[in-house]
Amino acid sequence: MSNSVVKSSGSRMSSAEFDVECYLCNSTVVEYFEEKYNGMRGMCINCKTNFPLE
């Protein structure tokens, strides 16, 4: 099983070696590269909050 998932928006998500908690709900945040913004972003797996990491 792979640590990355391809989203339909053209981005890749990975939770491997990334230890950040959501500031809204304290759940796990996954890191992914968003082609639209050409940079790293984070998304909470619980509340789906999306924010830049760079």
C-alpha cells in the first residue's frame, strides 16, 4: 500500500513523516503538493481545512 494518494485535482497527498495537527480540531494533517499553487499544502483529514505550508 502506497503512502500517497492521487486526488482528482492533480495533487498528491502523503501522511508519511509529517507530524502536524490541525489548529481547528487537533486531528492529523496530511501534506500534499498542489499543482495549481505549485507548492506544498496541508489538509486536515477530519474537518478538511486546507492551508499552505510554504
